[in-house]
Amino acid sequence: MDLGLAGRAYLVTGASSGLGRATAQALVDDGAFVAVSARSEKTILQTAEELGDGAIGLVADNGDPAAAATLIERTVARFGRLDGLLVSVGGPPKLAFGAIDDDQWRSSFETILLGTVRLIREALPVLKPGSAIALVLSSSVRTPITGLTLSNVFRPALAMLVKDLADELGPSGIRVLALVPGRIATPRTVELDAGNPGARERSEASIPLRRLGEPSEFGRVAAFLLSPAASYVTGSVIAIDGGMLRSL
């Protein structure tokens, strides 16, 4: 199936590894141009080089108030257009409520919630009908994850933002959706499992497909949903989880 991605341009944040990187690869493989961003200059420039001539690497921290405008401006300057964005933000610290101080609350709010809001706000003036915005969230939008209070608070807020924006932007032909990864074999998953012997085996036993997902499996679904081929999908919170989530 032709996804209709050829010649279109996308911004993918948090793209130096994991889910953002896999999505950028899937977009490029299907003919799209991609601006990829991350905080590490060395890593993101290497990522862009690996993706090929259809990609540029941009250094940005989503928590920086100036980052959103810079990312949108540089993407449009390079490709002459912007057809959508995938906002992927690194997970907050693994902390229970009692261990979180005010600075950690503020930092996570700036990076996860307000950083995403700024990116969408800056992108809207240049997005045209047929564009799509996708947010990479977490299974914490459906059920809390023990020890990840910050994610449990901020990710569901963004899921509701998706619903709100689908109503507001739908008449303009702009789609908005959320992607909920389950247990995917990313560096973040390795980090969360560190020091917890048998964590992977227990996870796999709880997943109907009996394995962790591969980043490329997530990336292909994300690329499809960002593409014109998914033109009637908006306001949806879509799980890519091997059947892990039991909630509707």
C-alpha cells in the first residue's frame, strides 16, 4: 500500500533512539523528509546522517521555551513545508510520589506537558489540511505504573489534550492522535528494568504475544497514522502493545 508519504515533511522529537528514531526511519523509508531532534548534538547529527539525505538533525530540549519555535522554523526552512509532527519525550525519573520534590515536578511539567503544548502551538500556523500530529504517550494513560508518578500524572493529561484538539482542529482538516506503546525493547525499557532481575521475563509472560515489541514495529504503525493513508483517524488513543493492556 502506498502511504502517500513521498515528498511530505515531518518533525520527530526525541528521535536519537527508541520510538522516535524508529518512526523517523519508517517515514524516510517511505519517501518522507524528516527533521529529527534530541538534546545531544553528537547523537542526533549521527542519527540524521544514518537516515540519509532526506533528514536533518536539530539540537533541542523540549523543556526550553525557545525550542519549539526554532524546531518548526528550521524544519520549514529546510523542506519548505511541514505536514506533521511526532512528539516523543523521554520518560521522567522513576520516582514514587513521596520522593518527588518541587523542582522535579516543575521540570517534568515543562518537558512533558508544556514542551508538547508549545510544539503544537508553533506548528499550527504552518500545518495545512491533511496534516497530522501524533503524541507518544505511555500505558500510564490507561492504568498507573507503580513508581512512575510523574508519568501517571502528565501522560493522561496529554491524552485528553488529544481529544480536545481533535474537536478543535478537525474542521481544519488536521488530525491529532496519541500512540500508547506497551513494552517495547528500547533503551528506556532497559533502564526501567535495571536492577530488577526477571523483569523482562515477567513482562513477556503478561503479554499475549509473549514477547516485547521491536521499535520498528512501533515506527511502522506511527508512520501509517501520520500518513494520508490514515486520513479518517483522529482523536484516537491507539495502543501498540502486543495486547498487554486489558482496559478498553
